[in-house]
Amino acid sequence: MSVAAGTVKNGTTLQMRAKRRSLRRVREAPIHAFLFLCAALSILTTAGIVFVLFEETFNFFKEVSLTEFLGGTVWTPTFSQKSFGVLPLFNATIMMALTAMIVAVPLGLLVAIYLSEYAPNGVRQVVKPVLEILAGIPTVVYGYFALHFIAPEMLRPLGQETSFSAASASLAMAIMILPLVSSLSEDAMRAVPQSLREGAYGLGANKFEVATRVVLPGALSGIVAACILATSRAVGETMIVTIAAGGQPNLSWNPLEGMQALTGYIVQVSLGDTEQGGIEYSSIYAVGMLLFLTTLVMNIFAQWFLSRFREEYD
Amino acid sequence: MSAVDATVASRPNRIALRRNLGRLFLALCMAATGLALVILFVLLFSVGADGFGRVSFDFLNSYASRFADQAGIKHALYGTLWLMGFTALFSIPMGFGAAIYLEEFAPRNWLTKAIETNINNLAGVPSIIYGLLGLTIFVRYMDLGRSVLSGSLMMSLLVLPIIIVASREGLRTVPPSIREASLGLGATPWQTVRFQVLPPALPMMMTGVILALSRAIGETAPLITIGALLFVPFTPDGPLSQFTVLPIQIFNWIQRPQPAFAEDAAAGIIVLLALLLSMNAVAIGLRNYFERRRKW
């Protein structure tokens, strides 16, 4: 009796256990679904960005031709005589980003080489996070610094006439992206295996030659990718160029003049009370689209470059 | 013969030249590093000197004003707190969820790969583009107005990639053997994650959250785009209230021509930077504390 009851009892327990286990899995299905949705939200975000930009850009191009937008040299959307040639804004954005890179890349690379090849461990562990503070400072702060320090103290003597200039914005951006260049490049340099350095030393190279002819080429893909990412950051940077470069569209190559960037225009229109539906309103989406595509191409290129030219060690 | 002699004779010279080049290069590298540190110091010092005289309890506890010497940042601090609170509320579950899915549950297929590539690309999208997204979706389509809610939903999307990447790193520090042991004892995948993986990974994930929020605190442009106000003489009283935040108030003061407002801006910057540095300090402290306590 008791034995038989035992088997029955045991049997049900086993069945119940199996049932309970499958039940537990079923009960977990909503959790899995929720987690998947969280991850899929990123796809939705991208789709949302593309949709939002396309919708209003489409409205914009109903009234303005693509050739006028991309080829025109006059940007006067707020005047009664409206003209939508984006070149002054685009030129300003590219010029400021490139100027910032001209300052930040050599400086950042020298810092990276010092930290990766020369600095004692203790120095590196202090200097690197301290420099990364620069990357975490909000961009309004850089805008303030450009307007109240770089422009009056450094650029006035060089001939800047108004308080706004592309150069002051560029220099502030250079400071902002310096840690990006140096940190990412340093990571790439430290990934170059020690054996390569030792091989070069064995052939009689000194430290300078090892750093510039072995480590630098070995880390090149990472360094180039870091530079492209930094440029793309500078292209999308908003507050610095809005505050320091002024709000006047200006097709010029003189960095000591004020000019308006793509992002600066979006902020300018957002600050005013622009009615939705007008051409001025849809123009910020067209400008945003141009900005989005520019940075997207750069980011994709950086990723492609990194995977295509990566030196595989080990 | 003579050519060899010449090479031998010039050898010490060449070695000396190479050595000097090396020294010059090292000097250059050190100068660059020194310059970068000096720039950081000058930046902090010049802003600090401009605004130090204005930082006071009254400054923290007054509203915006037309008079520079009476202006304060109470409304902006409250706005920042409201915005950050809601941003954390939305972005933490979403970010952790996405990280857990990608790290623990995702099958290796094209969809997972697409999501990962997509998150990388989103991290590189300029923040002002998120502003246009928020303006269209949250302010216009969902009709939430230029409110704390719109702002924080937009900000959540903006910081999500940062949280996801940092959380995945945190999850990856838990060795696979722990998961295998838990599964082997009969725990379900979710039980394994919930009771074995999450507890040790949580500190690093929280570090990522703090870093993401410290990025969000300084963001200005996308909030201007969705229409956070430049001049708000009140504190928000609910998620649908209009608001301003600290960096926007600073931007407002920077744009005014009177030098007295520049001082206010600098004082606001001091408060903002103090807030940021303390958040970073907490993040670093948290990470160090738990790294030392880790058992494996």
C-alpha cells in the first residue's frame, strides 16, 4: 500500500515537476518579450529619426529645388526675399570641424604617444582620466570659454574684429575632441603587441623610431577611426558653434569672421516662435537631414575602415 | 675604400643625431601633454574666476530675473532634477532590458547583428537630431507639449546607447561558469539572470547610468529644439509642466550683452560643473568599491 502510494505520489511529483518547469518557462515568455522590445527600441528610434527627417524634408523640397538647396550660395530663410542655398552653412560646419581637427589631431597624437610609449604607469593613470574630464564638460561651457576667453584673449590680437568668429569655435571644439582623439588612439597603440616593439629595439631602433615607425603604423586603423569619429562629433556639435561663431550665414574661408553652422541654424529657428507648417519650419529638417547624412557617412566609414584595415595580432 | 671610411667616420654623428631627434620628440610629446593639462586648468580657472563672486545661497534659491544681480537658478535646478528623474525612470529599465537581451538571450542571427550595428550608429547621431525627433514625435504627434515629459522621453532615447554599452560591459564581467552552474541546478534562464548575473553586474551597470545621466545633464541643444523655455520664472509642478534646465539658463545668460549676466552664466557653470564632478566621483567610487569586493 504504502509502496504503491509512494510510486503514485512519486509519479505525480515528477509530472507536476515537469509541468511546473514548463509553466515557469511559459511564465518567462513575457519577460523575454519585454527584453526583446527594449533592444528593438533602438531600431524604432532609427526608423523614427529617418521618418521624421524624411517627412518634413519632403515638404521642404516641394517648394525648394534640390539644386537650389545644395548649390545655392545665399541662405536667407527669414528675409522676405527667401533664398535656400545651404552652402554657407555647410561650408561653415566643415571648415570649423576641419580647423578643430588640424589642432586636435597632432596634439592628441603626441599626447597618446607620450601616454602609451613614454609615460610611467602612475603618470598615465592620473593624466588619462584627468584629460577625459575635458570630454565630459558640457558644450555650453566651451561656448562660454570661446566667447569670453579664446576670442578676446587669443584671437583679438590676431585680428578678429567682432566678438564672434569661426576660429574661436574651432579652438574650443579642438579642446573638446582632444581627449577623444588621444584616448582612442592610445587604446589602439597599447593594442600593438610588445613583441613588435622588442623586435625593433633588437634591430637597433631607439624609442622615437619604435614609436613613430612601428607603433604608429601598427595602430593606424584605430587612429584614423578615432579621427573620423572626432570629426563627426565636431560636425554635429551645436552649442559651441551657436555661441562662439555667431548667427550670420557667411560663405567665407576666413576663420576670423563670424559664420553660422548647420546646427547653429537649427537652434536659431528653434529659439524663435516658428509656426509649424511654414517653409522656415521644414527647412530645419532639411538642414537636419543634411547633418544626419554627413555624420552617418563618417561614422559608417570609420567602422568600415576599422574592420577593413585592422592589424590582426595573435 | 674611401666610401666605407666615410660611413664609419659619420656613424657616431648619426647615432648622436638619432638620439637627439628622440629627445626632441619626447620633449614635444611631454609639451603636448602639459599643454592639454594647462588648457584644462585655464578653462576651469577662468570660468571659476568669472563666476566665483556670484555663487551664493541666494543664487541657488532665486528665480530668473531681468536684473543680473538678483537672478538665480532655482527654477533651472528644479527643472534639471525633474528632467533627470524622469529620464532615469525611462532609460534605466529600457537600457538594462536591451543590454540583458543582447548579452544573455539574443540568438546569433541577422536581427541581433542589425540591432548591435544600429546601437553603434545611434551613439554617433548628433544630439540635435534627437531634438528634431522629440519635437516631431513627442511634442507634435503625441501632443505632450514642450513639457518635462517630452524632454525626458527624448533624453532617454539620447542616452540609451550609452547605458546599453556600459551595461553590457558590466554583464560581461560575470564569468560564464556562474551561469552554467545556475542552469545546471535547474534554474530557468531568467532566474539565472535575475539571481546570479544581475547582482554582481549591477554596480558597473549603475556606473554606466550615472555617466549617461551626467552627459544628459549638460545637453542643451536638443532641449532647445523641442522648445524648453529660455525664460521660466517658476519651478515645474508636474510631468506636463513647462521647464528649463541649468545649461539652457546658462545659454540664455551667455547670449545677453551685459557683462553682469556673463558673471551669472559663469556662476551657473560652476554649479553645473560641481554637479557633474560629484556625479563622476560617485561613479568612480562605486566602481572601485565593487571591483575590490568582487570574489572572482
